[in-house]
Amino acid sequence: MEYAVRGKVVIEADKLARSGKSIIYTNIGNPHSVGQSPLTWPRQVLSLVDLPPSAGVDHPDVLKLYPSDAVSRARELQSMMGGSGTGAYSHSQGVLGIRQDVADFCASRDGVPCDPDLIFLTNGASAGISHVLQTCVSGEDDGVMIPIPQYPIYSATLALLGGRQVGYALDEGNGWEANVSSMERSLQEAKDAGVNVRAFVLINPGNPTGQVLSKEAVGEVVKFCAKHGLVLLADEVYQENVYCEGKAFTSCKKAAADMGLLGEVEIASFHSTSKGIFGECGRRGGYMELTGFDKEVFGQIYKLASSGLCSGLPGQVMTSLMVKGPPSDGESFSSFEREKGEIFGSLKRRAQMVADGLNAIPGFTCNAAEGAMYVFPRVTMPPGAAAAAAAEGTNVDTMYALSLLRETGICVVPAAGFGQEEGRSGFRTTFLPPEETMEEAVRMFKTHHEGFVEKYK
Ligand SMILES: Cc1ncc(COP(=O)(O)O)c(C=O)c1O
């Protein structure tokens, strides 16, 4: 199993950092690790929920330190936990009241009813993804369709489970759109090779590719899964990270409902506190909603969740706060909205600046980051690079990323770690470090590339 976002280049970066070199980590979508501040109100509520009541919500001076809407929300969350607090296990699917918050959020986002009994609160999206893949893959003939390029949790988990990865290409020349004819072709080839294709992964907005699919394009994927009886894993962790004017996030569930396909296709959708504006990766919060699943299958997934007892309670609390902010007439509403707006505005500027900056480097082509937190440029390598990489026993992308790291201190992930079409080269970078750092990084990408081209011409 390989996990490129924490792979060879990152291990080398950590080694260099320990020896005193200054490193700009752009390898992983981990906003707080590169300077993003936590939102104040969710942390206030979380701290109050965690504190014993006598030192928190019931302390006589609590309103001198905390806004009243943080105190009232903390009380509400504590009562949802039945007085047992964040130190006790919860129900295997998570605290019911928090699942109700998630269900209300999904229902209002999609205009489609949502049942809290079909929600699982999970340790990040990762845990939910792992449960569903485990359920789908029981042997080496079982396959799952994943986008190429993809986020490595899919290839890694499939490798671990001994299942087959069935790639479908995203169209780089067409803004990384998912194309139904290429999906049909990949599925047929896999079936011809004896693979029992069970499931399909859609990452929207995309990672590493940053595209935001139209409602029609999401609908095409839902139809494809319904037609072929595939479980649809809807990875929607970047649903709040949409920067491109005229583009909007559409959930797979909404697309299914609008086409009258709700209940006709099994959809497992995932969301997380790690991304969006919260960026609370270390909290390990998230949820999974199961729509259209057979009762027996649901029971198996329930058993998998139960075998882990429950997800972490602070992550469950953060998930509640992500889907339900302070009340609009509350003391914290305007500061919460201001903080969110500042983070979002800065992400949007960085998305544009980094894509424009990379496109201005001769030899680079980079699609816009319409959403998510990454750009995935295609880099034209000089003619001598392939032979030099082969002599070092590695691939060109990794050699390039290591050279970039050693010369500039920027830690990116080689594109090969996500999968890409034969002959393509490049890397993935986040645009999460502060704006001035990213501007400097773009200048260093250029200087390094010029030197690399000269060296291997
Ligand atoms: C597309 C995608 N899915 C899932 C995850 C897992 O996130 P987490 O487990 O922190 O929610 C990530 C993390 O970067 C991601 O990019």
C-alpha cells in the first residue's frame, strides 16, 4: 500500500526540517498546520462541552469569558449526550441529537428529507470511506471504479483489502470533467477481464484536480451507477470550498432526487470537519449518510461501525458545530461570519493566484482550482529527466519533487501518487500556506523549473 501525500518526499522533508531547513509544506490539505486560525465560536463551544459543568457552563463567571450563544449551545450538546459528556462512548452511529443536526443540514441543503438513523458520525471522512469499501470488497475479483487522478485513500484501501482498482479517466483538456463514455469503456474492460465491479467513487469538488461538477454532470454519474447497480461513494468533503463564480456544489443525493432515482441507487456520501472553512483535521470529525441501502447491507455497515465502538466525541461535537453555526440573532453570529468570510476570501484569492502563477511558467499547464484546496499542474519535463530518474531507480515526478524540495524547501506530492495518463508528469500542491508564502512559492516553482530544465536538457 502506498500513501503519496505522506510518502517519500514528505519523509525527506521532515528529515530536512529536523536538520534545520525551513520547509513550506504544501503536500496535504491540513490548513491549521500551515497557519490557518481556528474559528473562535466552535472552539469556545467545544471547550465548554469538554469542561466539567462546575468549571464551565455552570461557573458563576462563565459569561465574563464566553458569549451567551456558546454557553447555550454547549448546554444543548451536553444534554444531547445525556449528561455522560465527551468522555463516554456514544451510540455506534454517534450521538442521536448530533445526527439530527446533520440530518437537518442535509435536508435544508438538498431540499430532500434526511433520516438521522441513516447518518453515521465518523472519525473524519476516512473512517466512513473505509467501512463502505470494506463492505464492497470481499476478494481479489471485486473492483471499485476510482477517478484517475484520485485521492490516495481509495487506491491504498483497495490495495489493503486485496480488491481491484478500476480507473476511469478525468478529462484534463475539459476541466477534469468525468466523461460517461470513458466510464462505460473502463467498466466494460474490467468486466471483460473478469472483475466484479461493485462500486464507483466520485470526488466532487475534486482532489487533486479541483473541478466542481455541474448538476448535470453529477446526474450523469448517478444515472451510470443506477444503470449498472454500483454503490456510489460520494466524496463531498470539499462541498464548501467552491471559489469559481457561476459554479455551485450539487450533492449526489440531490441529483438522484431530482431525477426520481432516490432509493434506486445506493449512495454513501461523506463530509468532514477537516476541510471547508473549519479545517479542523486533527479533530477527526465527519459523517456518512447512507441512502438507498438494503437493510441487510446497512446492518453489516452498522456492525463495522460498532466494531470501532464509536467515533471520537470531540469530533462529533465539531461536526455538529460545522453543520449548525451560532443562531443568526446570537452574540457570535457576526464575528463567526466575518472570520469565515476572511478565510474563504483568502482561499479564493490564493486559488486564482497560484493557478495563474503556474500557468505563466513556460512548460506548465494548470487547470483552474474551481474548488477544493489544490492545483495539479502538468509539467513538461526536459528530455534527459526520464533517464536520470531511471538511473536513480525512481520516476520523473518523484525526482522532480525531491529536487524542488532540496532546492527551495517546498514539499509537494509527485503527480504519480494520484495516478495520471501515461506520459504525463507533474505534481500536486495545496494553496493553504499564507498568501505571501504562496506568492514566494510560485516564484520558487519558476526558478527551480528553469534550473531543472537546464540541468536535464
Ligand atoms: C477527497 C478526500 N476524501 C477524504 C479525505 C479524508 O479526510 P478526513 O478523514 O480528514 O475527513 C481527504 C483528505 O484530504 C480528501 O481529500
